[in-house]
Amino acid sequence: MFNFLPHSILQMSAIFLSIVIEAIPFVLLGCIISGALQVFLTPERVKKILPRNKFLAILVGSFLGFFFPSCECGIVPIVTQFMRKGVPEHTAFAFMVTAPIINPIVLFSTYIAFGNSLKFALLRALGSFIVALIIGSWIAYFNRSPIMKSELHHHEDHHHEAADKPSFGGKVWSVLVHGIDEFFDTGRYLIIGALIASGMQVFLPTQFMMQLTSSKIIGILVMLVLAFTMSLCSEADAFVGSSLLSLFGTNAIVAFLVFGPMVDIKNLMMMKRSFHGKFILQLIALISVIVTIYALVI
């Protein structure tokens, strides 16, 4: 039917559809969780749960992903909602970088992908904790630039007001309404990100990049680029990483496994909707440096 199209366009379309189909369930889940946070999580509850000490709050955020798992495809709506509800920025971003990695499903898939070996699952989890602690500390103690776009602070607060008095059924309806609104708001950025990612996978000279494995540092940087452009879900990326292990070595593959769930094209597009561009650039640069150093020294 589409035989008249060039092979590269057909290949790009197939990759685009696979990214979107893989990501949509997790984006939808993230938006539903975001809706639940909007309706049920009050600023007063946040203040009761979180410790006042900034560093302890970062630690809480770092470990929260194990009990409150989310794929990176749906993490941005959850983090945005956390911040709207008064969760400190340093806690929210510590959660954002660890949650797609330390959740039990991802750790188990990493364990299976590398031949029932704990090594890569543990190195991946450790790397995410180190990044979370440094990113959280940077935001808590050093960052002075605004993070969240101001117009989003009061976005759809009427859902919460409307959900204070109604029955439980009314609150569930509010969760679904907010989740659907969030899904269509976030979904367009997922589509744009998937389109860019699929285009880069087809037209970026991957074979040339794979020849750049002569030194450890270049191999690591190449895998960071691949992680960013492939935009794989964290539940699936370990299987791709294991297939490249013999070519790139342990250091570069660990960089791929840690960096991918934190920064990829579809995530970047979703972050662009909620956060200031300057902050996003600083965040990506810092994560890149931390992951590169971590991968070099392990």
C-alpha cells in the first residue's frame, strides 16, 4: 500500500509507531497518577510527610520511586503535579531521576537482560542515586534560576476545589477528568519527541558512531547520544544495552542504562512544556557530566 514511499520513510514510520505505542500506556498511567495527586494530595499532607531538612527530603525523593514506580514516559506529569502541590523542587527532581530506574520492574528486567546478573542492575541503581543526590543538592543549595513556568502553578486548581466536598465517586471522576486533560496536553509533546527520535534513528549515521569505540570516554559519549536518540522505555532499554555490551564494554553500557531514563527526546519535549529552557539545559548538562564521570570510575 505504501510501497511508493522511500524505505527510510517507512522505517522511520515503523520506529515512530513503536515508540508511541510503547510509551502511551505509561504516559496515560502517569497522567492518571497526576490526576490522583491533584485531587487527593493537599499541601498540608505534603508538609506532614516530608522532613524539613533539605538533604533528608532529597533522600526521601530518591527512594520514593521504589514504592511509587513510574516509567520515564509518564514521569514529567507526576513531577509537575508534585511541585504544584508543594513538594519541594529538590525532592521532586530527585524522584524524577530515580523513579524510572529503581522501580522493581526495571531492576528485574535489567537483571534478566544481562543473563541473570545483579551487576548491571546494582550499578544502574547506584548511578541513579548518585545523580539524584547531586541534582537534588544543586537545586536545593545552588540553583537560583526559576524552574517551573509560572502559568502552570495555578493550572486547573479548580479540580481540587471541586473535589474537596464530593463523594469518593466524585473524586474518582475528577481524577479521570484531570488525567485525560493532562494526557492530551502532554501527548502532543510525546508525538513530537517520538517523531524527532525516529528521524534521528534512521538518518543519524549509527554505524559511524559505533566505530568511535577506540577509547573509553568516546564510547561513553556515543552511548549517551544513543540513549538520548533511541528514547527507549526503561523497561526495555536493558535488552538493547545487553546486545551492545560486547561492542562498547561495561562502562559505556552503564552510562546508557543510567542516562537514558533521565534524558531522552520525548522526555525533553514534555519537560519543555512545564519547565524553563535555561533550567532544562543546566539539568541535562549536569546529568551528562555526572553520568560520564560515574561510568568512567566504575
